[in-house]
Amino acid sequence: MELGWLLAWGAALLLGLRVLMELSATANFALRIGFYSALCVAASALTAPVCVLVNGGRSVKNMRRVAGPAPIIKAVVKSFKYFFGLRFEVKGLENFEVEGPAIIVSNHQSILDMMGLMEVLPDGCVQVGKKELMYAGSVGLIIYLGGVIFINRKSTSSAKMVMAEVAKTMVTENVKVWVYPEGTRNCTGDLLPFKKGAFHLAVQAQVPVIPVVYSSFTSFYNPKKKLFKSGKIKVEVLPPIETKGLTPDDVSDLTDRCFCLMRETLFRLSGRPA
């Protein structure tokens, strides 16, 4: 009898939450964000021991395979989209098929970017992220185990030293490096000015830059408007931009060229005029 009452109360609670989500955009946003956060924490906590057992701890193989079985973190995160009704339409994956290392740059819109990242992340690729992510509980732990390279954005000298080491590692270990050149999340439907670190890195290592553009989320995800609903995200991997023969004097032009190309693509994918 007690079990029956619990089930009845549980069903009533779920129904009440559903009605509340339909009636209030603020409640819908808060509940979805809460569920997304809880999902990230729970999935990270459950996945971390598997990463340690399978790959021995911190390794890019946990995030995206170098060789062998399917990557653990990618498989888990790709399942998140089904909980939120998100669909990804991807074009241009063949542009990742360059010989040797490369710098991948993409726009950075929201906490949902992690799902978009796992849709297209190429083999043998490591991301660069802010140092603060390390302290995000089980989420920080899983990011660490995935081989993410952390930089201190508040210290220019520290960041430059890390990026210099990244350049060496990228070439010696033949890996691609994923960087968000805007430096922070930006959910305005446009791009923030690009920081030059990724482009200095590409020129220093003489490796190509591969731009990746995600369409704007603003029609279905906007924290300022408390909007979070199902939607389709278009993703396009653009042809590599060669840097062989370029010098530090060319970094500004390279940065501007990439910015203009990605901004034009963002507007096209999002169905808005340039």
C-alpha cells in the first residue's frame, strides 16, 4: 500500500513539473539546467573510474581515441542530446583529414557546447581549457582525465609558457589541439573578437588552422531570456588554412581572416544576414 502511494505521489509530482514547465518559461529553464547539471555530475562520477581502469588515468584516449576501442567520454556525452531533444547536422568532417597535427578553432556559445564538441571531435585531439575547470568537482576530474590542457587566463606569461609546451607536444605526439579563440562563452548570436594565442601557436608549429562553426543557439537556448527547448544545431568544418611560411608578423592577418570566415559561416548557418 505504501509503495502504491509513493508511486502515485511520484507520478503526480512529475505531472506537476511537466505542467509547470509548459506554463512557465523560467521554470522550464531552471528545471532543464538543473537536470543538465545533475546529469553532468552523475555521468562524470560514474565515468571517471572507468577511464582509470581502461586507460590508466589521464589520457587523450579517454576523450577521443588515438587507436583501439571507442572513447569512453565521447560515448557518454553523445547520449546527452537525447535527453534534451537536440539534433546535430554536420558537414565537412573530411576537412579534419589532414596529415599531422593541426589547430582547430571554433565558436563557444554555452554549456551545451560539450555535446556539440563530441559530435565532431577528431581522433587524437586534445582541448585547451581554463584552469578553473579543474576545480569543478567530478566534472573537473573527468575533464582532467580526458587530457584537457589547462591554462591560467589571468597570467599572460603562464599561458604563453603552456602554449609553447603545447606546440612541442602537438608536433612530437602528432595530435590536434582544439581552442576556443573567443576566450569565453558567448550566446549573442555573433562572435567576440578573437584572441591571438591559437594563431600564434599555429604559426609557431607551422600547422594548419581548421575552423569549426556551430550555428547560433539563440532560437532555443538563451539564458538571458530563460529559454531552453529542443532544437537543431548545424555544424560545419571548414577547409584547413595553411600556415607554412608564415611568421609572427602574419598572425594578425591570419586571425582576422579566420574571424571573418567563421563569422560569415555563422550567419549563413543561422539563417541571418551578414
